[in-house]
Amino acid sequence: MNSVGIVNTQFYTIEENIKLESGVEFSPITVAYETYGTLNKNADNAILIIHALTGDAHAAGYKSEDDKKAGWWDALIGPNKPFDTNKYFVVCTNIFGGCSGTTGPSSINPNTGKPYGISFPVFTIEDTIKIQKKVLDYLGVKSLYSVAGGSMGGMQAMQFSITYPEFVKSAILIATTSKLSPQAIAFNAVGRNSIISDPAWNNGDYYDKEIKPDRGLSIARMIGHITYLCEEAMYNKFGRRLQNKEHYDFNFDIDFQVESYLKHQGQIFVDRFDANSYLYITKAVDYFDLENKYGSLENAFKMTKSKFLVISFDTDWLFPSSQAKEIVNTLMRLNKDVSYCEIKSPCGHDAFLLEYDVQSKIIGSFLNNHIKGDNNG
Amino acid sequence: MNSVGIVNTQFYTIEENIKLESGVEFSPITVAYETYGTLNKNADNAILIIHALTGDAHAAGYKSEDDKKAGWWDALIGPNKPFDTNKYFVVCTNIFGGCSGTTGPSSINPNTGKPYGISFPVFTIEDTIKIQKKVLDYLGVKSLYSVAGGSMGGMQAMQFSITYPEFVKSAILIATTSKLSPQAIAFNAVGRNSIISDPAWNNGDYYDKEIKPDRGLSIARMIGHITYLCEEAMYNKFGRRLQNKEHYDFNFDIDFQVESYLKHQGQIFVDRFDANSYLYITKAVDYFDLENKYGSLENAFKMTKSKFLVISFDTDWLFPSSQAKEIVNTLMRLNKDVSYCEIKSPCGHDAFLLEYDVQSKIIGSFLNNHIKGDNNG
């Protein structure tokens, strides 16, 4: 059995004001988190796993005996897995502004007794990692053996290594970028427009309403899913195959399998995600721009002391390999310790949640060599 | 002066029933069309220009003395231009199902006195060209010297050469494909979902309502515009530049120029286009699949007698060059007379409406050689 078994999501509340990058001071913040494995005596075997856009703290294991669905990165986290819980103390938190246990726009504002809605402050990727750092402090973690994430999680891992250079020993950046392309911003912007233009959004105040902005949110999710796949994945999964029919319907029902897939993804998403959280988190992602924030990518990474593992996927057109290579080249120019691997995959951006065999080997080997390196040092 | 000058859109009504590919028989159909130049005695100097997804019959010239905006392909149509109105009788019609003068879902159903809405029949690309053929017959055209179009217009041009092999002497296929990829279907499907899930769509019955499905339609248009540009165009036009500000706003207003552009495109679109027409026309585009319709692309083109000019743009990722090359390779295998040019452009799919210098030369030369060929023949 190489599962972490049954896990309970835990909660920690930061009572003191946190100054956000916008200048707003905000409290209290409850953070949902899970841990797997045990913190060692030196408190230096912790690995922080960071989820992507719509993920949560439940990265590994099961929620109950009957639970059939393991955490979102269970393939990589557990005894004898790359993030080996026999060796490491693995932590995963739900993002600030999210809707899976951590304080976000759907949480009750203690000052009003009502959900924050869009009175919730707009935040940045750096804000989200400062809040995660508070949780690690609370858990007694003295340094991070590694911080790892895919997509938006990779942005946060990068930012962690920059904001806390002494604290972070290594960072694993998967399918990520130091800044979104205008095209990626465009997709996020249309998704947000779809939510905001849904009459049920009601300026973010819909939590006690019967009709929620599910229509807008599901369109946003459908757009997202197109960008997570790639042409090759689309051909492999659907091609131009029709959905449960031999001939065109000549009406506006679903004709093609790809339509059915997207519609389904949109429909199931609204049951687990909050439209306002989608607005806030995509905005944080759009704002992320290390070059602009630090003057240059060199400046951004100059002070880091982490070892880096950068992984990209050749068919990822949302955060393409060229963007990963920019990070890698910058780190190399700065004489940082960086390993890079472009994985061939037919899965597009989604690959970081699918291509486990290769990722396991690369990540496992990186973390092991890392130990060796430390022993030598 | 190389303009066709002031033109009036004209109308022709097909009274007899047209049997559509769905099996539905439909009449009457009024078609909006414009003509430039004069039909010669042999009635064999006509060129049919076919518009793309949201175009109209106004391909060249001006609507009045004060009109500042020329027709959508004015750069290519006029005296001494590639589609030389001194030589050719140029015809352009608005597509069946459209909303710029030709009968479509917003037209009044004479049997009910109310707009068709979604009682309008779902149609195919072949249906649209059969209707255009009726207009050409009415105008006395005996054969088409050429039929030309970009994007969906190219699909129709292709279909014209297949359905009427004796009638079509040459076909100019620009930025087009013999079938949409699943990704392109996906974008159309999300656009349609956006319209249909807009409460104001009201099952297509909104013409007498105060609020129309503008929100859904504008989201659909924004999605479309992302696919018409390419990464390079996005970087050139917008980069990550902010819109009229130096710093992030930390709210949900527009931050980036690309957001502003898309929002504007969405907003102006709803003033000129009908949401139901968008549903019908994108459906026709999704259904277009020559391989499936004829068993193979070879079978589709086997009977054609046209010369072909195929143009693609290297940065077009909606209908990429690889799809154009499939058409070209098929035509070559069939020993058809085909010229192919991949134009380097930073403009993506939009290039067929922007890159006029190169297109002018290629199209002009193709049409001239074509004459020469005919004289020799």
C-alpha cells in the first residue's frame, strides 16, 4: 500500500492583519491544509505542494473509507512515491481567495455576518504564498526541502523561492511561466467577462440567491478546458466523432463528442467552485509578472538559493516550453543549480495532472540527488 | 480612382422551394447581393466573392458619398485591382441564415408574420452555395471565372467547385480548411453555449424583447477574436501593456489592453449581428467535412474541373497551413491544376483581411495566368 490513507483537512486561522500587495490589510484568514508524513526533528524535511487554478488542499489520500477518488496529486505523493511520505513532511494548502476551506469571497465577513463577495480584496500570487508561509511557520517548519507545483502552483513555487530565499532549498516548477502571454490573459479575461455578464452574478452578491452565476462560470470553465488540452489531445480524445449518433442532428443539441466533453466539464465545475473565487484567482494569475515586478527576470531570481527543477510539456500551448526555457536560461545565466526537462506528451497543459510515469522519475531523482548534494555540502 | 464607387445592395427572392441537406424544403429566400463590373456577352467573366463568418454582401465600394468605410475586401476588388472590375463581373451575396439582408432566423416567416427564430432550418455550407448559384443563374452568369473566399468563404468556394464542376473555372481558397479541427469546433461550441445559456436568448425568441442575448453573443465574439489573432499578433498589438494606467487596479475593471480590445470587439459586434444567425452559421461551419461527406478528400475533389489557388498564413492556428496543405496534396495527387502559397504574416487567421500586398500579387497573377491558360487552351 503506497497511499497516505485517510486524511483530514485541517484548518489554521491567521488572526493578525496580513498586508496584501494592493496595500489592503486583511484578517482573519483561515487556511485549509493537509499534511502527509512527519516533520523531522530538524524541521527541515517539509515539502510544500501547491495546487493549480481550481485545486484544493486535498492533494493525496482519501477522505473516508468509502472514498474512491484520491487527492489530485496522489500519484506523486505517498510512501515510496516521489514525494515520499516516509521521508518528507508534505503540506498542501488551499489557496487564499479559494472556495475549498480557505478564506475567500464566499466566506463570511465577521464584520458584516455576510459573505465578502467582491468586497474581498484583490490579491496577488505573492500574497498567496505569504499566507502559506504563515501556515508552515505554525506547523513548525524551519525550511522547505522543496516547494512544488504545476501551472499556477508553479508560479507560487517560483515566488516562494524568490520571497523566502533562505527558507526554500529547492523548487519544482511544472508547466508554468514567469508571466502569462497576452493570449492567456485573453482567455482568462473572457472567462471573467462571462461570469460578470451573467445577470445572476449580481455584482458578486449571489450566495443567498436561488440562481447563481453558474451559466457564466461554466462557460469560463469550458474556455479553460480548451486551453488545457492541445490539438493532439483533442484529436486523440474526440476527433470529429459524433456523440451517440451516426448523423448530424440539424439542431442545436450536442453533435460532437468534444461539445459533450466541454459541456460536462462546465456543468460539474459549478458544483464545486465559486464564481467569485474564479474571478479573484484568475486575476492573481494575470497579475503575476516577475519581469515587471522585479525589473527583470534576472533580478527576480538573483537572490534565490534554491535548486530548481523545471518541467514543461511539448504540447502545452497555454504555458509553452518557450516560457519554461526563459526561466531556465535566466537561472543558468545566474549560475543557479537548475535541471530542465521537456516531456513529450500528447496531453497539452493537462499533462502535469496526467503524465505521472515520467514526472515520477524526474521528480524522484531530483529530490534524491538533492539529498546527496546536501550531504556533500 | 480605383474604387468601384457607390454601390447599392440589391435583393433577389428565390420563390421556389429549396431542398436543404437536412431534408427540409424551404422558401422563400431573399438574397442580398452586390455586383461590381459588367457581365460580358459570353457571361463567363463573373467572379463570386464569398464572405467569412460575420461578413456581408458589401465587399467593395461605398454605400453613400459620405461613407468612410469601404466594403470588407475593397483592397482586392475594383478597377485595376486583383479582382479587376474592368475585366470581371464581381458578385458577392450575404449568406443564407445571415442577418445582413439575406433571409435568416431574424427574418419574418411569411406564414406566421413573426421572425423565424430557431424554427429556421439548420443548414450546411453546401446549402449556402446552392442558394448563391440561384442568384448567379438569375444574373445570367453562365460560368464562374473564379470563386474566392477566406475562412468560411473558402469552404464555400471549395464546395462550389465540387458541386458545380462544369460551372467553376477556378477557385481561390484562402485561410480555410476542408474540415474544422475538434479544437475549432470547441471554440464554436463554447460560443454557442454562451448565447444559448444567456437567459435573454429565450429559446431564440427575443426579437421583440427589450433585452437581447447581447451578453452571450459578445462573449462568443470575444472567443472568436482570440482565435483570429495569434500569439505574435497579440504580442505586437498588446503585449502585457496596461490600458490607460501605470499600475494594476486591484479590481475587476479592465487592466490589460488585450482585455479592452476583446471587450470592445464584443460590444460593437452585437450592434451588427444577430445571435441566432451566429448559432446557425457556426453550426454550418462545424458540419463542413468534405472527407466525411464524400468518403475521402480525393473523392470530394475528383470531379472538380477548376484551377485552384490555395493560400494559407503561417501564424493561422485556427485553420493552420497543415490543413491547407492537405487540400493541396490531395489536389496534386489528383493531377489538378493547383497553386499554393503560404504567406508569412504576423496576423494569424485575420491575415486574409489584412495582408493585402502579397495577396494582391498572388491573386492577380493567378487570375491573369488563368486567362493566358484559357487562351492557349
